[in-house]
Amino acid sequence: MVRVKRSQLREGCVLAEDVIGKTKRPIMTKSTIITTPLLQVLEKFLVEEVEIEPFLANGEPFSPGDSAAAEDQRSLSLYLETVRQYKTWFQSWRSGLPVDINEIREAVIPLFEHMTGCKRELLALHHYATKEEYLYHHAVSVGLLAGFLAMELGYSRGECHQVVLAGVLSDCGMAKMSKQILTKPSALTEVEFHEVKQHPILGYRMVQKITALSHGAKLAVLQHHERNDGSGYPLKLKAKKIHPYSQLVATADVYHAMTSERLYRRKQPPLRAIETMLRQQAGRLSADAVAVLLNRLVGLQTGAVVKLSNGETAEVMSIQPDEPTRPVVKAARTGRLLLLSTQHDIYIEEVLRAPMDE
């Protein structure tokens, strides 16, 4: 038998052992044949790894390595195709056509369902965004990331889907901006930024009468640039008046923007971006959503293996509550303990292996 991650499973895999839940009762029994609905059950119960037979139900040999590589390629292909579709939708909105929610849902929701088992691919989304195509990549990625946050925070499947759609449509109002603003290679002037700040209102008007979108999803289109302290736009709302969906889309929006290459701003590594979010956005973004990014998506937890900015590999020994991106780490080569909260010349560049990957 072979031990594999959930993301490496495919339809037709055969369980070699019972899958035991937290109650010590089997979630699935030995010899069960994996199907797409069963993959969703494993995800719901947070099962990260299972034991399977080295062959599929049809008798073909099964190699998890080959499966993972093929799955990564399929994820990328699905994602890039959705970005291409979004570009077509965006151009149609610029020409005055309405939002076709059915077409968007049929493209985006299957992609989200596929990506929920591929945290590695979700974490890598920002690598695919180019300066020239940033707007289209950003919309699709924000939808996927916001849906992931909703899922990790315990929202129902239907609510997650609404959050995904809200994220994908959050910048639809940008279709009403001038081409000069959309393609400007330098920072916007005050007058241009004032125009851009109208896009949430314009977007809300575009989706306001779509019955397939929930009230919360429509509010997320309107409110995704609002901040808990009232410093956002367009209405300068404070936390109590900002819908939870808006909080999720806002966090995904900031994270993807900071980690992507844009026309007038260089990208940051994921952990540096989250560190900046914790420092500069404290009291402005949802603390719970940022914590999910840090712990569940990036995987910075006790026991994680990380690459430091000085080139060393280290293991995370303990997380500092006040500075969670600067834990105590043990250098692999020397065994020396480093308190990164006091050594600001060294930081974590990336998580090489999270505890659940072992």
C-alpha cells in the first residue's frame, strides 16, 4: 500500500485502510473506491493523507507522483482557461453588455471545487499573473482565495460559492474605467485614483439585479475596499457595517495584489506580504482571515521547514503570538536557535514543507 496526500488522489483509487475520524470511527472503510463526492468528504473532515492500494479500481497501476504532476498541470490549465474567459467577459462589459452570471458560475465554481484540494496551486497563483494581464488574473485569483478563506472559516458550500462569485466580480466596475487608467504603467494621479475609487459603486450597479447572487455577495462587490477602521472606500464604513463576505474578499484582494507583479509595483513573497498586512493593516482587515492565510494556506506552523533570507534552512520551533511571521527557528546546519522577532535582518522567504506535508 501507498500513503498519499488528499491532493494526490484521483477517481478510481482504492483505500487500503479505514480512514478514521477524530471520533475514532471510520469515515470510510478499507476497499472503498474514491469518487469526486468522496474526495469532498475527505476535505470536509480535514483528512490530509490516506493509505491506498498501488492500483486503481480498473486494475491499472497507480503512481501518486505521476498523478500529482498531472493534477498540477490540469489545475494550471483550468485556471488559465478561466482567466482567458474572464478577459472575454471584461471586454464585453466594456462594450456595455450585462454580466452573464450563469456563464461565470459554470466556469468558476468547478475551478474552485478542483482547487480546494490543491493548496500548493492556490499558493502559487500569484506566479502566473503578468503585469499586462494582471487585472484578469487578479479577479479569478481573488475569487478562489476568498472562497478558500470562507471554506477554512467554516462557511457552508453554498456560501463559499457566493464568496467565490463575489471575488471574481469584485472588480467588474473597472470595465467602466478609461483605457488610459487601466494600462497606465506608473502610479495614478490623485484625480485618476478618485475615478478608480468609483469602481465598487459601478460594479454594484452591474450586479444589483442578478437574482442568482446573494445580498452578501452583492455587498462584497460594493464593500471590498472598505476597512474596519473606516479608512476605506467608497462609503468609509466601519467594521459593524461591513458584510463578512466583504471582509474575505478584501483580505484576498490585498494579499494577491501584494504578491503579484503589477505595472507600477514589484511583488512580495507571500510571507513578507502577510507580515506587511499584519503590520500595516492591523485593525483594518479581518484578523481571522489573515490568520487563515498564514496558517492554512502558507503553512507557517510549529514544525514547518522554512528557507531563510540568509540562505539557510530551518525548522519552526515556536510561533510568537505578537509577531507570528517571525517565529523561533532552529537552523538545520548549525542547530542554532534564532529569534527572528529580534533579528530583523533575517526573515522567512518561504515555507518549504508544512507539518501536514510530511
